[in-house]
Amino acid sequence: MATLPSGLPDRVGDDEDLARFLTQSSHFNAFMAKPSAFMPSPTDRKTSVSRHGSDPSDAFWALGRQAAGGRNLHGAAVFKAHVVRSAQLQVLADEPPPRHAVITGWPWLEKDPELQKAKQKELASQIASRAALVLI
């Protein structure tokens, strides 16, 4: 197995911890990350996540600040890669930046955008329901 510049393997393992950093307050409530936090970008049809493993807390939040860019960082939804795969989606390493990965395989139905969004939200709900909310 090849190694990426970050030192991580090029294949995301099923038991790897992933984080979806939350930069919008509408993407979570007091109890959980909402499915909207996991919806794919209409531009590239992917959802950006970070591979954080067992990093200490300060390294985890540094990764989050980098992912947020200039946006507010409210927290993160943390979940295992196998959760993505159990929703019939893929998670692929996508460096740079270091530790970056993407969730791919979202349904795209150009002729029926309402059905497309409903199918995507159903898959995003499966991930959200199994993600742990960690607020700053």
C-alpha cells in the first residue's frame, strides 16, 4: 500500500476516524450534526472530510481551522469510514491538503433535482445518525 505525503496510507481504512468540520450553525443542533452537514457540493459532487486518527485534541482542532479557512469553526461530526461505505458511498484519500479525503458516489439525477436531493439527504442522514458531535 502506498503512503501519502501526510504519512497516511492511500486507502482509507474502514476503522479510520473521519471528521466533517462544521462551519455553519445550521449544520448541527445541541445533540447531533444534521444531514445537511454531509450533503455533497454541487460543484464537484463530493463531501470534504478529514482523516484525523488518534491525533491529540490540539492537532485535531488545528486540522479543523485549516479546513474551515476563514469561516467560523463550530465543531465537528466524527464518524468511522465504514459508516460511509455502509451507506453505499465511497471515501477516498484526496491530498493535498494533508489528511484530506472525500465522500463520493452520491446520486445525481439531472432530470429530477428534487428526487436527487431526497436521495442524497437519505444517505446523509445515515451518516449523521452515526456521527458523534464534538463542539468547540
